[in-house]
Amino acid sequence: MIEPLPFMSIRPVMAFLMRSVRQLFLPAAALAAGLFTQPAFAWKAAEQVKTYPVTGQSGAELYQSIGANGPVISGERRTIAHTTFKLTWRRDYRERADGGCVIAVNVPKLIITYTLPKPRGGLPSGVASSWKRFYDGLAAHERVHGQHIIEMVKAIEDVSVGLSAPNDPGCHKVRAELQTHLKRLSDEQRARGREFDRIEMGDGGAVQQLVLGLVNGR
């Protein structure tokens, strides 16, 4: 029996690109009152799948090939599959007449990438069935990580739109406060992913069962 490979917790490098956008026109009375609200921007994460090749004519051979060819993480360790993302923002920091600053617009652009194994060439029918169950299970696991990322981005959006600071020329205070929220929410997402992996990879967990099913031809 081949021991399961370590399954990766998400290790994304969050890229928060702060770019100012042209100020939206508001009536003078609204500006004076400080009534800044973000229009209902609709956004949706872009999700894509990348594959790496594996070879073999049995479940055990395919799994050995995964161990040899899986994506490298942390500089040297290989894994079966993983999820990464790129996140940028279109933000509008507005200085107010009273000297304060507010984040009036904060629109994300999120690209999630799932990396999964793909056999090179055809497989015997029985092995193909086992592989499909294995692959579908891996993809479902990674999509949970993707959903965690989407929920983190929505939480960032919720906490940032309307975030303000008094006496803040240049919007330095509000930028610093936003960074504290970004770190907190990023840390929460990573911890959530680690806990999910701990359960899925533990004895009897879904990922462990997927690997055993592939290797043992189930």
C-alpha cells in the first residue's frame, strides 16, 4: 500500500493591487454630507483548471507518477493538487471636505487556478473508472478551497467599502486600517483551509479514501 502524498493547504501569495480610479461625480450636497456609497457592482470569480501529466496503466503506477511529477510547493515538496489565486482591486479613496478619507469603491478581480493531474494516453477501462472517481473527488476538494477564497474576498469587500478615517489627508490612516483587515481575513482563510485539509487527509478522510481507492483499484 502506498502512503498518501501530502495534500496542499492553500499557499497563495495575496496580491492586493491598490489603484485609484477616477472619482465618480456626486452632487455637491452629497459630497458635503459625506454620503459615499458603492454602486452594486456585480463581480464573479474566474476559475480555471491547469493539469500536469502523469503516466501508468494501473492505479498504483498513476499514483507513483503523481509522486514524481506533482506540482512542487514550499520549494521542494510535491503535492497531488493545489489551489492558487490572483486577487487585484479597483479602489477609490476619496478625501472629504472635512479632512477625512473614505473608501468609496472597492471592486475585486479574482482568478482562481486549480492544478490537477491528468493521465497521458488512454487507460484500461477499470483503471479509467477508478481514475475518474479519484479525479472528481480531488476537483471537489479543491473547489471547497476555491469557495473559501471567494468568501474571503466578499468579506474584504464588505469591511472595506465605506471604511473611513477622520483627519486623514492623503488617506494614509484608512489605508493602514484596511491592511489590518486584509491580514486578519487572509489569516482566517488560511486557517480554514488548513483545518479542512486536516480533516480530509486524516484517517478515514475523503482524500485518504480517494488515494486508497485509486491504488487498490476501487
